[in-house]
Amino acid sequence: MNSLQTIYSILPVLFLVGMGILLRKTNLIQESTIRDFQKLVVSITLPLLLFKAFATMVFETRYLLIVITVFFACTVVMAVSTKLRSFPGFSSDYSPFLMAGFEAGMLGYAIFGTMYDENSIQNFAVIDLGQVLFVFFVLVTGLEVFQGRQFNLNQTIVNFVKSPVIIGILAGVVFNLFGLYQVLKEIDLTSSILSTAEILAGLTTPLVALVIGYGLKFQKGRLALPLQTVTLRLIVWVSLAIIFNHFVVSKIMGLDRVFQAAVMLMAILPAPFVVPFYLRADHEQEREYILNTLSLGTVAALLGCVIIGLIY
């Protein structure tokens, strides 16, 4: 893929993000509609996208190394970040929670699916699995404990299993193990059902781009601290991604450059968008910092994906 083709492949997402901004500016649709779009993505279209990715992928046991490494890296980065309160960009109580984990669901899949063909989504899904486990079992748990709630492992597991995204992944894995996807593809009725699921999954990218654009706004206030946090986050994760790609993905596992691109894209994504939902009642003043950090991180990811596309 040459430079122009790379840029052209990403432009649709950028145009849709711009359309989302325009929809907000013109009040053509209400914020409640955008929230419904988001629910549709999280509950239906993204789980179906992940279902197909895991149902059709050739999963190799060596991929477990990637899943474990990503989970471990996220956990260590968040833990280390809690000890750096005197360092620029870490003065907020929420800085450690914004340093680890990635918004793959509401941003990563949309970008990667546009940059590469749909069969390559499974590469990104493998990278995502480790950070999904981190978000559910470490990040969200840490945020709940920070809110003063008592950690409940059973409830965490229940929430994990009940998540539509996890249901989509687990269903895909089951279909893959028993070869059900290909079997059902050969039967007219079930093939039609799977085709319907694929059409719905295809709505993920446009819906996500519109949601991101609509919500892409900066809160009035200082941007210095959010900018420091985003910059440090990028330095840390891009450095780790380059090292991981060189020594593990390329040298040890011998995976192709599309897989390496998936690693790099994950590294530049913003922190999970769930963080603001766990804001403590007595920390309302931190909302501006969190939202600005996520917005700056989103802009950085949209710009960074062009560079990744040109390199990989």
C-alpha cells in the first residue's frame, strides 16, 4: 500500500468524525441519540464484529504470549504510575488510571478495520484481548476501590461474563473450536443469519466515528496537565510497542507487519472511555482533566494512525 492509498484508506473515518462534530454543532441530532448509537455499538455491532473475528481466526497457542504480555504491561504501567505523583503529568489522583488500558472498542477497531481488510481484524483482536482482561479485572477494580467500594471478585467475574463484548468473544471462540462457523455458512438459512450479523458488524466503524466526532470537545480550562499526561502515555506505550514488535512479534514469533501495525495502533489509542464514569463524588473538579485527556488522546490517535499506516 503506497502513501496515498494509506491516507485515502483512513480518510473515511476522519470524514465521519468530522460529520459527528458537524452534527453536534448544528444540533441536527441530540446527545441522547448519540448515547443510543454508543449502546448499539457496545451491545450489538462490536460484539458481532468480535464474534466473527474470533470464529474465523486461526488461533495459535503462541498468541497467549501476546495476551499475557499486554495484560502484564498494562498492570505494571498503572502500578508504577501510582508512585510518580511528583512527576509532571501525574499530579492528579486519576493519572494512573489514564496511563494504562486502551479504548480499542470505541476507536481501535474502527480505525484498524478501515486501514486493513476485515480479515486482519483478528490480528487487532488478539492484541486487544490482553487489555480487555486488564480493564475488567484491574482498571475497573482499581477505580471501584478508589471510590471506596469493597472489592468483590465474584461480582467482577459476573460482570465480565455478562458483558456483550466478552459474550461475542467467547461465542466466537466456541464456534472456532468446533468449526461451527463454516458449517453454518454452508446452510442457506443459517448463512443468511450470519450474513445479517456481518452487515450489523459493519456498522461499527461508521457509528463509532460519528460518536467520537460528536463527543470530541474540550472542556474549558487549562490543557497543560492533560497534554503532559497524553505525551507521557504516548512515550511510554510507543516505546514499549517498538521493543515488543522488534523482539517478540518479529524476532521470536515471526508475525507479519500487519500484526506489528496492530500493536502500534493499540499503543497510541487513548485510555478507556469508562474512566469518567468512576469519578468520585468529591472529585468532580477532576472531570475537566479526565475529559480533556481523553479528547487529546483521541486526536493524537487519529493523527498517529496515518503515520502507522505509512510505516506499516
